[in-house]
Amino acid sequence: MGNSTRRVFKTAVTGALTAAILVGTGVVAAHDSKKERNIESKYRHDVMEQVKYSASNIRLLARGYDGGQADAMALNIENLFNAAKLSKGAFKKDTRGDKGHTEAKDAIWEDWADFASRTDKFVADIETLKAAQASGDQAAFGQSLRGVFGNCQSCHKKYKAD
Ligand code: HEC
């Protein structure tokens, strides 16, 4: 990829990604690590951490970091895809009223159909991203990347406590 191509990537993706990742990390910093999570909360927290770390590496690669191998972007997108696919199952058990720290709002289980459909959309958007990346169409890549990252804040706003 040439320098001018990288610049196009960068402009297309930096804003949306920075916003999305800041939302994620800010929340982590704010939460009290002394509060114990129960097993469900720990599991879904770690699934979300996998989402966060793959997303963060996709952002670095999109900004021009080469990752040390030609297929680093595809592999990181695959990691994000797998983490996203784990998210519906991770939230399936209704833990309202259970002991232990969580940022998961009761609204998740009050409207499970909506929450579940958001996890499906998240996965579908990453499938679109995979196709765009494989095609080498950079405009499509930038657009689908913004699409993928739009899911983070829109879901957190409704279903994740600060
Ligand atoms: C379908 C809804 C949904 C989507 C989409 C989603 N998240 Fe989350 N996320 C949550 C919920 C709910 C929690 C709180 C989980 C808990 O504390 O049990 C969370 C937690 C997190 C956490 C903190 C871990 C924790 O539990 O404290 C990070 C970081 C995070 N998400 C990053 C992201 C990023 C980055 C994206 C987008 C690439 C994303 N999330 C997409 C629902 C979602």
C-alpha cells in the first residue's frame, strides 16, 4: 500500500474509530477493579475486551502500521468477527438482580429481542467489512469500517452503564 493510499484510509477511518475506542477505554478506566464480577459478568466483559483489542489493532493497521505480515488486517478482522459472534451468547443469561459488578443494564433482558438483533447486526456489519477488505476497495472498506464502529456507541448508550 502506498503512502497516498494510506492517507485515504486514515482520513476515512480515524475519526469514527477514535471515538469508538475512547468510549470503550474510558469506561474501563472508570470502573472500580475492586468490585468482583460474577462468572457471567466476567465472561461477557472478556468477550467485550476481545472486541476492544481487535478493534484497536484494526485501527492501528488502518492508520498505516503494517503489523509485520501481509494478512494482519484480515486476521484482526477475523478476531473481531469471532468476538462479535460470541457476544449474543455471552449476554444470554439474565443476570438481573445477581450479585457482582456489571455495567450491563437491565434493559438488555427487558428487551432481549432488540439487544439480540443488535448483536446480529454487529456481526453482519463485520461480514460486510471482511468482504470490503478482501475486495481491496478502499472506499468500501472505510465506509464499512465506520459502519462496524457505529454499533459500539449505539449499543452502549442504551445497554451499558457508565
Ligand atoms: C450489542 C451491544 C454491544 C455492542 C455492539 C458493543 N458492545 Fe461493548 N458492551 C456492551 C455491554 C452491554 C457492555 C457491559 C458488559 C458488562 O459489564 O457486563 C459492554 C462493555 C464493553 C467494554 C468494557 C468491558 C466491561 O464489561 O466493562 C468495552 C471496552 C467495550 N464494550 C467495547 C466495545 C467496542 C469497542 C465495540 C464496538 C467495536 C462494542 N463494545 C460493541 C454492549 C455492546
